[in-house]
Amino acid sequence: MAVTTLDPRTALVLIDLQNGIVGNPAVAPVTGADVVERAVRLADAFRGHGLPVVLVRVTAAADGADAVRGRIDGPSRARTFPEGWDVIVDELAGHPEDITVTKRNWGAFYGTDLDLHLRRRGITQIVLAGIATSIGVESSARAAHEHGYHVTLATDAMSDLDPETHRNSVERIFPRLGETGTTEEIVELLDKTRV
């Protein structure tokens, strides 16, 4: 199903478009640069219509004290990050009206003030984009759905570290959580409904 409706109070939520993630050469099937380019297009359109743009970034304390705990089968989460890895990319930064949310786990809702920011502004729908599709974006989409928001996913403005997990999220998970569309379809619908 394609995107059909954008509520009067819709916010754009961009996940983890920060230096240390966008620049990762493993990002696929869409390059980090292309995701940022499309996210900028969405952000400009939302700002142009006076709608909120939320920039979500992930970070961690240098000593790992705020790291998510729990046993996993995958690679260890313990690692150090270079200076500036958690800074929002320049192309999206510098708009004082934007909301910045800092998270310390996959999803943008748990342990953050995102829901509070959205509810205080009367937001009933969010458009999601970012990196990684199957991690930060999907976790945030699931939580948004559980919180009762209408969810739209800009599928060409997101990417992953594995094309197969990206495809699984886009084709199998997202249609159960909301509507999907391209950046241009979303911007076109936004412009059409806000004349």
C-alpha cells in the first residue's frame, strides 16, 4: 500500500543521520549520502509547511556506563567511538526550530522524551527515515505504532548494514505498521494537502 494520508499534525522523525553512521561504507542498499540527500528534501518540505522535524541521534558514554545490558549471540556491543561520531550531519544541522532527541538504544521512544515532544505539539502521525532500516527505524516504527501514532515510512530515505534485512523490513514489517512511500510521494502529498 502506498502513502494515502498525512494528518494535519504530522512530524518528520529522522533516525541516526549522524557522522559515524552515515559515513559507514557498509550502508546498503542506499548509500548514506543518498539517504541524507532525501532526508534533507523531506526536512525542507516539512519545515516549509511549519511542521516539526525531529533529529534523533544515538550516543553512549565513553565508559560504557549507559550501554544496553543483556546477553546477545551477536558481536559484543562494547566498543569505543571516535570524537564526533554522534554529531548530526551538517546537511541537517543548524535549524534551531528542529527538535533533537538523544537515545542510547535502538528505538527513538524508549528512554527518551520523543513521545512528550510529539504529544505536546498535537502530533498524530510521524514520517520516519534514517539508518539503519532494520534497527533504529524499525524499532522506532514499532514503538510509534504501539503509542497510537499513524506511521509513514519513507522507504527510499533509509538504508541498512545489510540489504536483506532492509528488504525484510520494507516488504514484510512496515506494511503491518503503517504506510510506505518514496520521498517524492510524501513531499507531493504534503504539498497537495497543505495548499
